[in-house]
Amino acid sequence: MGKNKKSIQYYLEKMVEMSDVIDTSDIFNESIIEVNILTTEKEYSHLLSNFREIDRNKEKFTIEINDLKFNFKVKN
């Protein structure tokens, strides 16, 4: 059996949940938090294909939810 692939919507919802947990936490009141995700070129291209207004020639992009930044970059 192959892997059950989830849609990009599912993962964006999980990112929102992570952001909400951190945003409502008493521990990180004044913090700047960034999540760095290094991915393969294939995975990165697949991820980019789900978004319209992104410069597809760059090797990194950021999704910001509340004050939490998710930085995506192709690993070398």
C-alpha cells in the first residue's frame, strides 16, 4: 500500500494550529519565532505549485501566520 497523501490544505491547517498554540502561550509573549524547513527540490517545487503569487525562481519563501514565520528552503 502507498502512503496516504494529504492535501496542502491539511498542512496549512496544521501550521495555523501550531501558530495558535504559540500565539496564545504565556511563555512566548515577546518572542520572535521562525520555523525553518529544509526540503528537497522536488518537494519544494510541489509545495510551490499550490500557490499562485510566488516567484518560482527563488530557492526559499516564507508563509507567515500570526507572528510565526514558516521558512521553506531547498536543501543543498
